[in-house]
Amino acid sequence: MQKYNPKKIEEKWQSYWQTNNVFEAGDSGEKKFILVEFPFPSGDGLHMGHLRSYTAADLVSRYYRMKGFNVMYPIGWDAFGLPAENYAIKHGKQPAETTAKNIENIRKQLHRLGYSIDWSREINTTDPNYYKWTQWLFLQFYKAGLAYESTGLINWCPKDKTGLANEEVIGGHCERCGTKVEKKELRQWYLKITEYAEKLLAGLNDLPEWPERVRTEQANWIGKKEGAEIDFQVVLSPPKAGEGSPDFSTTPQNDIAVK
């Protein structure tokens, strides 16, 4: 019996899949769209978290193909943002250079892993042919009154000099550098998702097939709360009029006695 050579066998079939466009999605038949978050090319290569997600998606993709579905399993590179910038600063190079190099390496790794990805649909968020459409979409939001500029408090990392989402603040500190996060008032752009909050929340009732855990997570993300914003007047000692301190409370009736 011939000795099994995994490297040789894997290369043979991976070459066949690529040459024959086996995993390219067509337009006919019943369709399935399998999507996992695109990787950040802000590191030298993939880590185990990537492999867990992409392997699970690959299993689902192959399962539905075997059941006769026309499956699209795309890939791309979420290449803008702070992680890519910090990686470039760390290595003393331009972000465009480090990002291109990391994409090339991760692409090779994904090919070697043998995932059934439709590479004909590969995208890169730093490609002008891609982000011209995100810019176009933003303009449509703006024209419809759904994108607006306003002043508001944000989570601010004084070291990275950038705003942070609530999910990026762990125990009051920046999840990336560990610096204590400040509250800073800045003028910035907002998307008025509150226009659709009620519709999104009600729509979760139309998804009984979703796990309860996922629906709860979505409801928490939408974050509907009923309450009032109270502007507390800060009085300094010795007596001197201070600035107001705004606070949102779901129980404003309990805040009346605050001194």
C-alpha cells in the first residue's frame, strides 16, 4: 500500500479546485450565503480564532453544497482602522505596505487550509473600487437625513488618540493598549439608526428559528431604554456656578432628591 502523503494530496486537490473554479457561486438554483467576519490584515497571519470561525463556515458551506444548494462563501480584508495603523507604526512602515504584505500571507494560509472559498469575490476595503460604494452609500444616508453631524460624549483613548466603542472598553480601559479611557466631547458624524430601532426590535419576533441567546444579544445591541436625560447643575465649593452634568436615567423619579 502506498504511504499516505498529506502534503502531496492536499496540494493536488487544492490545485484542482482552483484551476476548475469548483467553489465559484453561480446564479442558478437555490442559494445559500455563508458569511464570516472578514479578517483584519493587522497581524503577520491567522490565529486560532480565525481558524475556528472559518472552519465552521467551511463545514456549513460544504454541507449545503452536498445538499444541492448554490453556495456563496466569500472572503475579503477589513483593512482600514486602528489595528492596521498601530501595526504599521510598530514596524516603522507605511500602513499600505504592511497591509498588502499581511494580506498576501493570510491569503496563502487560507489556500493551504483548503477552505471552499469563492475567491472570485475577494474584496479589500482599501481598494478604491470598493470604498467608492461605501462613500456613495453614506451620501445616500446624508441626503435622506439619516447621516448627521452632532456633538456628543465618546469613549476616548488618550494613547491611541481615537474614539472607542463601548465593546472596546474593558473595565474602564482600552482593550488594545490598556490605557484608562476618558470621556471626551467631540463633534462627529452619526447614523440615525434610532429611526429603525422599533422596527428592528419588533422584527426579532419574526425570527423564531434564531436561538434565544442570539435574539437577546440583538435586542441588547438595539438597546431600547425608556427614561429621561437630566442636566444636574454642579455647584463648586466655595459657592460658584459650575457646568452642567448630563445624565440619562431609567428611573428619573429616584433622582429628584439627588444633591
